[in-house]
Amino acid sequence: RGYGTRGSYLVEYGKAFVLFSAWLLKLFARNRYHVVHVHNMPDFLAFAAIIPRIFGAKIILDIHDPMPEFYLSKYKDRANGVAVRLLQVEEKLSSMLAHAVITANPRFKARLVERGMCADKITVINNVADPSVFSRDKHKGECRGDGQHFTLIYPGTIAPRYGLDVAIRALPLLLPKIPQIRLVILGAYAPHGDELGELAQRIGVSSYVQFRPAIPVDEVAQQLVQADIGIYPALPDPYMDLITPVKVLEFAIMGIPIVASRC
């Protein structure tokens, strides 16, 4: 109950901060770390390392995703709203505490610099497909598809911003030309999956949509090799316009044709 609400995240992040702070303090008392590497979200987890910092440890803040843009994508709030401005302050204070910042692509870095972060403090480590897992050579010779279906696959987060409703709504248009089509959605079902399932039922394509549970990343490649096309129907918004979609890179490295939106 309350899954994914603003309040539930505040409670979860607050509990995590207290637990991480206590655990890190315990570990630091034993090991005296020279460096503490903190991954967001939230950014303020960097403050869990404030005691090690006082005793000389360096803090690296790893901003996988910029929280203001992610919040706007998830909750469709006003860009100049109070919550977004608070997240920008939280981001700035956390980055000021850190000695170095890592982020996942040049667009993230540019946005952080726009908000006043020192460019020299930021290192970009691009988020890419793991070639040891997603390897065309590793699956060479495996048959694509099952011979009975024309399979579209989407692996990953099931959320409105990824436009899976668009893919489902497209099925009635595709069925007359590709009657054997099948859409496989691979990921954690709740909470948006219910809405997608109801949509498929309502427009009469539920038998052409298959939801599969999330699996470890090292098993995803085996699912991809069974598909005919990888899809990425993401919708534009302040967050999606900045990200590098790793699943598209995974499709590419596996040699799977890609259908993607101009997001």
C-alpha cells in the first residue's frame, strides 16, 4: 500500500539513511576507509559518510540519475515547484560534500553544471551494455525466435515513461499484416503492469501480449536472442530526454533490429 508514492519514498529514504549511516560508521571504526563511494538515489546518502569524511576519507558521489528530472518524469510536477527546487538543493549540498562526482553520460554532466556544480569535479563514465553478458558471438548459432511467432521484446522497467501503452495500442494496426505477432514485456509487473494488462484486454489484444517476470541481467541475453525485434517506445520528458537507454545498446550488441521512438 502506498507503493511508489512520494510519502513512501521519503520514509524509505529516511530509513535507509539512518541504517546506512550506522552501518558505515561501524565499518569505518574497524577499517578506516580512505574512500567511500556513494550511489544515489537519493543524493543525500553522501551525508551518511560525513564522519569518515571528518577523519580524512574522500567521498565519491555516483549520480546514476539526476533526481530533479527523475522526479518530474515520475510525478509530472511543475519544473519550478517546491519539490523540484528542494531536490536541486539536496543535489547541490550532496555534491558539495563529495570530493568527486561520477555520472552516467555527458548530458547528465551538462545539466549538473547548469545547476552550479563544478565541471572539473565531474567524471563521466558512460552507462553501456556489458559485453561479457550481451555478446553476439556467445549466442552465435542460436535460432532467433521460435518459428511460430514474430516476437517484439521489451526488457526492463515497466513504467508510464517507457511508452509500453503505445506499443500495445499499435498491435491492432499490426495484426492484419503480422498475424503471428507477439509482444513480450520482461520486467517487474507491479504497479503499472496492471494498467497495461487492462489496456490489452480492453482493446482485444491480451492474447498477443505476454508479461514475464524480471530475471537476473545475465539471463536477459538468452531472452533477447529469441526475439525478432527489440522495442524502446519511450516518451519524451525532462528525464527521458537526457538518459542513454542501455537496453537499446543491448539490442545493438546482440544484433537485434531495433524499433525506438525519437525520445
